[in-house]
Amino acid sequence: MDNLLLSKTKNTLGVNFDANNGILELSGSSYPENTTEFFRPLIDWIQKYFLNVTGKLTLNIKIDYLNSSSIKYLSDMIDKLENYHKSGGTVEINWYHKEDDEDIMEMGEEIKEDVSFKFTIISV
């Protein structure tokens, strides 16, 4: 299975999904013109990963800003991880936020309440 690499831009996240070690990373800000066009390949990749690879999956999220439609797609992605976990897969999320960014920290705390796998909030 191929890795998924997308360079961070002013309005889209950097994406580094490594199929070999099961480490996925999202970083930066997300307010793309077409949110569906940006996030669909990420969600498709995750679904393909679940079908082709068994093993631990770690998602490192290092975001500065998400618009409302990006939040929806990120939530969809996390729902898929929750389903994978419930079917026996090992999942972990590391949610990074700047020490003074209460909005991103609170977003992580809200998402953490909705999942049953390991979810760590890390202040940097």
C-alpha cells in the first residue's frame, strides 16, 4: 500500500500517512476552497488501510485552525478510527495544541469524550 503525502499550504493541512508503520500525521491549518475534494482522498486512504493492513494505527494531529467543514471531515475520519478500534484494531490519537490555544485544546477534549481508544492531549 502506498503512503499518502500532501504538502502543507496556506489553507490546507500537511498530510503524512505512512502505511509501513501505521503513523498518520495531520499538521497546519485547514480552510480549503473545496473541503470534500481535500478530505475525500484521506478518508479513502484510511478505509483502504483497514482493508489491507492489520496493526496499530497512530494519528498525530498538530493543527492550528480548522473551519467548520474541516471539523466535520475530521470527525468523520475519527469515527472511522473508532469503528476500526471496535472491530479489534489498535488505535491511538495524539492531539497536539499550542499551550495558549484554548480553542484547539477544547476541540481535542470534546473529541476525546466520543472515542473509546487511547487519546492523548499534548500541550507544546
